[in-house]
Amino acid sequence: LSSQSAEKRRSPPRRNFGIAFDIDGVIFRSESPIGGSPQALKRLYDEDSGALRIPYVFLTNGGGFRESIRALELSTLLGINVSPLQVLQGHTPFKNLVQRLENELVVAVGKGEPAAVMSEYGFKNVVSIDEYASCFPGIDPLAPYKSWEVKQAPKHDGVSEARTSTNNCSQRVQAVFVVSDSIDWSRDIQVLCDILRTGGLPGREIGHQPQLYFAHDDLAYQAAFPSERFGLGAFRIALESIFNRIHHDPLSYTCYGKPNPFVFKNAEAVLKQLVSSHPDSGLAPDNASTAVHNFERLYMVGDNPDVDIKGARQAGYPWFSILTRTGVFKGTGNHDKFPADLVVETVEEAVDYIIRKEC
Ligand code: G3P
Ligand code: MG
């Protein structure tokens, strides 16, 4: 019996499934792992070799750092080996817009290193809102009352936020990307209204609104505090409400992130890629070519019914939604409006269920 169970541990499961894990409220609250997440994720790797045995990705609306940096951070905090391919953030699909805007001046907003993120995606003329605002003396009349200093995001791989920008603030801004949560709403709303109502030239006449993209539209998310915190969606509402009071045309914008169906389609494509890029690891299903195989089941493990569960439900087959009680959802039964296929206490319970079912 013991040799059989050892064998079972060693031989990789050859079933056709994958998993997408939400991060905030499922894996972490702020930077603290929750719900047994380190143990749960370790079960997706071979105990002896450490090779990935079950294909999974992180599917988060959060962000602010490059996928390579986030992968390193997740690896350190969880004690596993996460590859950048496995990190899908709200802003990750911004890279698909590079062809249209590669050389145009674009402003990147949010915590972390938003300009470095956009540079990594191939945008050649990107400036962070911190640096952009500093080109216009007096643009934020409250600046002298702000006791904090605008500090550069930490350097990763020797690349700092400042080095990514051209500092060419006299050009017309063609697009604004809200990559992650604004850390100074009053300044950012002021500066963004200036950019957006003047056609990208603050202080000038009214002009055609530049494009505006948000990494996601989460009204709230679960961080360290017991009740939810305002997210990018709350910032979008504030910006839109003010812009629509000062401008004749309503604010035009596009929100990426969950629950948009394309996010789930992309996660499926990345999971397939993950399987194809590990042909010898046992990730490939038994009798299908990795190049053409389709998943029979994909699990979305999330804490937010309006975002994670709604998204998985809309995406349809082969998605199966699992709602945890470690984040935004705190109910006792299932969610009324967007009921999940399964409700569990923690991510550890979710992984346990999946492994029992599939392996
Ligand atoms: O700002 C991040 C938050 O809105 C959602 O993150 O990981 O729960 O999708 P996550
Ligand atoms: Mg979440």
C-alpha cells in the first residue's frame, strides 16, 4: 500500500483540467498569505522534483508591477516557483494595444511602477503621472499641503520608474492607462481632467478626449482591513462624476479585467501554453496532442461574486466557479445574484476538492 501511494505521489495526474486563482482575498490579504494558500499551492507541484504537476495561473485584477517582478514576489511569499507566464494581472492585456500607441506619449497612473509596466509591454513614450504632474508647476494646488514625498517605485532589475520615461511633457498625450490604484486621488483626478478635457495638453483649450483605459473596474477588494477597501472602480466613478460635470461630452473609457469574458478566454489560452511549454512534465493530458488539446474543466477560485464568479459564469464551459469565504464574500450560504458552483471556506479547501475530483 505504501509503495502504491508513493507511486501515486510521484506520477503526475494526466487529466485535462487547470486552475485560475484570484489573489486578493483568496491567496493574500495585503501581503499575508491566507486560507492555507502556501500549502495549497505546493500541492500543485511534484514533491520530489518541484516541477509543476497541475497547470494553474494567478488571475488577478490587481497589479502595478511587471509580471516578472510579481512572479518573483509570489514565489518568495509562497515558497513556490511561479513563472511570469502564470501571472495574469488586470493590466496584462494592455500589451495588446502597443501597436496602435507604440511611439505616442502615454501617461501611466497608479501605485507601484506603472510606467515600467507599460515600457515592458513595448510602449516607447510613457511617463508616470508623478513625473508628468511635476512638469506643470501649480497643477496641484494642494501639493504644498501634502506631507508625503513622491518617491520613486523601488528599483527591480536595475530598472527604475524614472528611467522609463522620456520626460517629454510638451507633447500631446494620446492615451492614459490607469494601471493600478491611484495613491493620490485629488491630484490624479485634477491632472487627468486636465489631460482629458484639453485633448492631452493641460492648460490649453478644450480638445478631443484622449483614450482612457482602466486595468479593471473593481468597486472594492479585500485587503488587510476587516471590511473591503475602495478599488479602481471607485476611483473611476469619482473621476467620471467630476469629468461629466465639467465637460460637455461624457467621459469615454474602457475597463479591462475580470469579469470580462476575454480575460477568461486569455487565461484558458495561457493555461494551454503552460501545458505546451512543459511537454515532459506530465502536465499534458494522456491521449491528446498538447498543441490541440482542450480543457475539460477550468476552475476559477475567487472571493468576489460580482467579479470572479460572475466572470466564470459568463465565460461558460469549461469554467467551474469556486467561491471562498476569505475575502469580499462573507455570507453563510451561496451568493444570491451570482451563485458559485461551489462555496468553500478557504483556497486550501478548494484545492483539496479539485485534487480529489480530478486526480
Ligand atoms: O486592486 C486589486 C483588487 O481590486 C482585486 O484583486 O486579486 O482580488 O482580483 P484580485
Ligand atoms: Mg479577490
